[in-house]
Amino acid sequence: MKSQKEPSSFSRKINWHLVFIGVFLLIVCLIVWRVLNYGVRINPNDYENQEFTADISDNLIPFIRTEEQKAKDDGITTIVAMGNAPFADDRDSDQSLANIIAKKADAVVYNCAVADSYLAAESISPVYSPVDAFNFYWLAYSFCAPNSNSSFHAYDADLKQVYQNVFEEMGDSLSEEGRNVYYNLLSIDFNTVDVIVIMYDASDYMLGRPVYDPEYEANIQTFSGNLTAGIDLIQDAYPHIQIIVMSPTFAYAVDDDGEYVNSETYRYGDFPLSSYMSMEGNAAAIEGVTFLDNLYGTVYESIAPDCLKDNLHLNEKGRELVAERFLYALDYYKPAS
């Protein structure tokens, strides 16, 4: 019986070389394929049409009053709304945001928002930029100064005179709304006010105004700093008032060709709209007040076409959604004793 012939050492050597070469080529192919197909490939021309998702950045903080801070309970929920277009649009209509809230909350709502106003001031005082008289800090200043222990700018000691000068200087460019809001604020007894809600839209982003000042967090010429400084005034003068800050909703940027584009990828200044929202949220957290993220939690990109009249302003559906979100925050924590 013939024995089976053993393979030569030469043939065994050649076979192992072929195996090694095959493995090596396979690894090279896998690396090349991985590099060429890493992640999701996006056409740069379509980048502005991609939808971004993010966690909702709500921060609902319980409002706790001390015995000294409690306001007299008159049985009426009184709310003051401050900001710009979200509250100011169609202010006399039953479908205005303030009136929707008043009806749903069974509350008295003073609508003290001024259309076409901004959160970041142009200058340090309305003395130098009259339009600043209608942003959040200076309107808060107007009703807080008489009841505050804080130090105020010496050149604004007589604020009523400053506003009279603003009215005269602006002349016909001053909307009747701005004048009425100022006098309305002075007529309110803030000792009876329960809540102040603050909401500015994406107008500051669309002007490329500064978001924050890393060296001075209460710089009123920045989006978050103006909010911080105004809240400081209210908390000092009226510590019994609960403050709720609501971020801008989603808005479309408008490019040089007049086309609506994603506000996350298009920048008028240094930051996208989401940075304005996040820094506003940070400021609210530092001040210890409730913050609602409307950008990702209320009117977000995928539903924006159904909730906006144009690239920025809310329609009735959008207002209903924002009102529901406000009521959610209002009822989330009952004021604790």
C-alpha cells in the first residue's frame, strides 16, 4: 500500500504567503471602504435644508417665596407680558398671544410688549439711542427704579424726563404702541402682579447683535446680558413676582437672494439662532427663574411652516402652541410657601 505523499516545505511556504497577501488586501479594502463611506455624506449645496435635532432645554424652577416676599392674595392671577412681536402682534385681537393666555389661565394679562423692539440694547442708555427706551432692561428700569434699593446710573436719575425726551426726539418714528406701553407699565401696581413672562423672537439674531459678554454677564448691549440686568432689577424691587423666560421659536433666516434658509446654518453675526436660545437659558438659570425652550420644544423646524406667517412671526396655531407651553410652566410648580 502506497503512503500518501507529504507536501513539500516549498509548497507549504507558498500557501502561507498567499494567505497573508489575501488578508492584507482584505484589510486594505476594508479601510478604504470605511474612509469613503464614513458617516452620512451630505451634498454641501443641500446643507441648509438638513433638519437638526436637539434635546429640549427647558429648565422649570420652583418659585419659593419667603414670608416677607409674599404678595397679598387678591384671588386674581395677574400677569405682565414683556417682549416684542410674539405678544405685540395683533394685540387687540382675541387671537393675540396675551389674550389667549388670559382666557386659558383665567387671568388678567397686561400686554407690555413692543413690536420691533430688541433685547440687546444699541447703547448704554436711551440718552444716546432713543429706541433703546423700549427694550426689556429700560422698561424694567422704568417701573422698578422707584421701588429698588439698587444703585442706578446717575444720568438716568430722572427717568421720566429721559422718556419725555425720547418721545420728542423720535417724533413720528415713535409708534403709539411704545408710548402706550411705557405709560401702561407706570400705571400697574406691581405689588399685585404674580407673574412676568418675557419673550423675544429671533429679531436680535437677524440683526447679528451680540449674544453675551464673557467679561460682564449683565452687559445690556448683549442678548443674554440685557435679560440678566432686567431680571436683577425686578427681583430686587419685587421679589414676590415669579419670572418665566420663553426663548425665540424657530425662525427662517433670509439669504442674499431672499430665500428662506435654516437659522442653524446661516449667520447674520457670529452665532446661529440656537446660541441665542442657549445663552438666554443660561442667563435664566443663573438668575434662578424658569426657562422654556421654544426653539426645539414648541415651534421647531419641522412644524414651522404651519406655525409661522412668514419667516419669523407666529400665526394663530403658533400662538396657541406657545400659550400652551406657558401654561404648562405656570402650572408645573405651584408657588411654595
